[in-house]
Amino acid sequence: MDKKEYLSRYHNLIERIEKKKQYIAFCEERSHSIPGQDFSQERVDHTPSLEAPFVKWVLRGLDAERELKELEKECEKTKSEIEKIIVEIPDEQLQMVLYYRYIDWLSWTEISNKIFFSEKTVRRRHDFALEFVKIPINP
């Protein structure tokens, strides 16, 4: 894993959390609907299902909520690790560039507007800052 991938882990987890929240909302929506029973397919064991059709969505939603809590814990831990790595960089402006890029996930233009440098300078400082980043052996 290279330095950029390592630092991007927090953003990737944020994206996974958002997708999980969307799935939970979908399960919630489906659990409130009561579809009719499907008689088009014959059950293999020829016994009627006694479970309400919306129960599967409730159970999937509960599983997704459990996974969401785990992702949120992992996300906080990852953010903390990345912040510790960024703080170890000796120059404050270099820290700001990495923080804006990998924690706030700003574009190069947004970063350049915040710190009043050209995009080219921001990219140069970013590349220079990456030289100071020390990735733990077992991330």
C-alpha cells in the first residue's frame, strides 16, 4: 500500500458508511411495505412460509446497522491514525495540505483557495509532504 492509498483509507471508509446508511434506509423503506404473497413459485418443501414478507428486510436492516457501527469505529480509529501521521510532519503548511486533502477530502482547487497558493504549488507541497509520511509496517 502506497502513501496515498494509506491516507485515503479514511475517505474510503466514509464512502462505505454512506452506502451502508443508504442501504439501511432502503431496508427501512422495504420493511414498511407489505407486498402480496408470491404464488408463482412453488416452494421446494411444499410448506407455506409462515414468516411475514417484510421480516427479511427488518433483519437485513438490523445486520446493516451492526455493520455500520463497526465501520464507524474503524473510521474513527483510521482518522486518528492518519491525523497522528500528519501531525508528525515538521511544516504546518504541509500538514494543512495533507489534512485538507485526506481528512476533509477537498479538491486541489478548494485547497488552493483555502491556503492562497496556486494549484500547482499545492500539488508540489502535497508531493513534498508525502516524503515525510511514515506508514506503519502493519497498517
